[in-house]
Amino acid sequence: MTAAFAERIPSLEPSKLAMVPFVSVDHMMKLINAIGPANVLSEMASYVEADFLRWEAFDKTPRVASHSREGVIELMPTSDGETYGFKYVNGHPANMARGFQTVTAFGVLARVDNGYPVLLSEMTILTALRTAATSALVAKYLAPKGSKTMAMIGNGAQCEFQALAFKQVVGIDTVRLYDIDPRATAKAVENLSETGLKVIACQSSQEAVDGAQIITTCTADKQYATILTDNMVGSGVHINAIGGDCPGKTELHKDILLRSDIFVEYPPQTRIEGEIQQLSEDHEVTEIWKVMTGKAEGRTSDSQITLFDSVGFATEDFSALRYIRDQLDRTGYFIELDMLADPDDPRDLFGMMKRADQ
């Protein structure tokens, strides 16, 4: 637990624990704009990195998923022994065509010592931020040194967050955009117009990857798709594959995987949901925390293809919630919810209920 986080947790006095800080969507937008999106992304990347560096302190399990034809609803829990966190998140690719978000989420942090929640927050916006922060953080370790150009294939809700994070954390200055829907690309071009990035709208995936040292794929279709074919990937690139996030959903041709050194968050989850579901269970992958701690090598040559097979993991959500918790006093954008029972006598919950009539 960070000192900043510990300072913001009330004492064990029950009356001080009944009210829970809540960060709404409106609060989250105001908090991000007050700090600045670019600053939030770089600061959040530092929190994600700090928790990867203490990876062995966390409880880890593949997310608990309920799959349907329409999509998936998941719970993503973890704990470092002092603080517990979870995220509720859905993934419904057909939602966009019906006017709904593909992904929505909320999350909770709680004290392990007494089980009381200390933060409830929206996580639809926050998930986009933490995904981008994690992608850029990993690229800092794996992408070719001096990378300046990223191809972004799939220009939906994640696109601008990814571009801004890679500018802030990795130092790219050019992003080449492609989406099968030209309206998505036009939206991204407009949103990125004042970020300082050179933004190039492309007419095909092949055009987008030309000259790019980093390739990010982020599409929404729940199917075995081939967004990148083997001939599109030259030596020396870093692939940030973030669109594969459930069984039966991939973006890369299998031959790309066979040519790449593959890095993952948590293998038991990635083998179910990531690009490597196309490979045998014994295919070698490297856990990214080992690269960050120096226990494994990352990029070792200019010709190496590195692939971050990212499906998102609970510790990253924990890091993002921890970051937001530490910004509450800094920004003041939250309210307190009366969501925990606080009877005068802990044994007399029924008696507390009667107070409502008094």
C-alpha cells in the first residue's frame, strides 16, 4: 500500500467507514481534464509499473467470465494482502451498431483487514486509460529504441487513448490510422488534431503499417479475424495486440505468432482469451513482469519481432483504481455514498432498520 493511499483510508472507527467515496462518469471526466489526459496516462503508467514490479505480492486468477452469443460479462479480482480490488466489465461487440458502448465497467477497492470498501468508481473511461497506459508502458520495454511512428488499426473507442499514451510514454510523433469504417478514422483524426501528433488517415491496413515501428491492433468483432497477415509484418517491429480479449476472438495470423517473441500479462488468462489461443499450451511466452524486474530479456536485437498479447489483467485495474483514489484530495471530484450499514450495535441490524421510521 502506498503512503498516499494509506493516508486517505479512515481509521477503523465504524462511523468513519460508512460513507464510501464514489467517482461518477462526470467526476472522472472532470478529474482527467483537471490533471490533463496526457499527465493522467503517464502517471497511471507509473502506478501500473510499480504494481508489476511487485507482481508476486498479488493474488492472481483468470477473470471470472460469463459468455454468451452476444458477448461476455466478467469479474476481475485481485489483492495485494492489504487492499482488495475488482472490476465488473462487459464486452459486447454488437453494441456499437445498437448505439451502446462495446465495453462498460465499474470497480471497487476495499480494505482487507475489515472488508469495507473504500472506493467505488466508474471504469468505462478508466479502463480505456489503463489499457493505453499499460500498452505504452510495455512498449517502453519492448519497442525499438527511438520509435516514432505507430500504426493504429481499429479506430474505435480505444484509439485516441492509445495514441496519446504512446506519445507521452514512448515518444512517438506520428500515428497512421486505419479502420474499415472511414467515419471512425475521421473521428480519430479530429480528436487527435490538437495533440501535437502527426496524424495520417490510411486507406488500408497495409498502408497504415508501412514505415511503422509499432503496430497496434484494436478491433471489436468477436471472431477469429486476420487484421494482420504475415506478409504485413516486417522484422524489428513491436506489435501491441489489444483486441483479442475473449475465447474465439483474435486479430493476428498464426504465422505472425510463430515469428514473434511473445510477452503476456498472466499466461493462464491469455491462453484462454489472447492471440496465443491459436497456439499449443506449451508454446513459450514471457511474462512481462519478469522483463520489468530484470528476470527475463525483452528486446534483444534490431530484427526481433516483439508481440505484447494483451488481454488486460486485474492488477492493472487495481493500479488504475489506486491511482484514482490518490487523486481524490488533489481534485475533489467525488461524492460520498451512504452504502454501508452502521448500526449503533453491530449485532442489532434490525434495530438500525427501525430508525428509518423515527
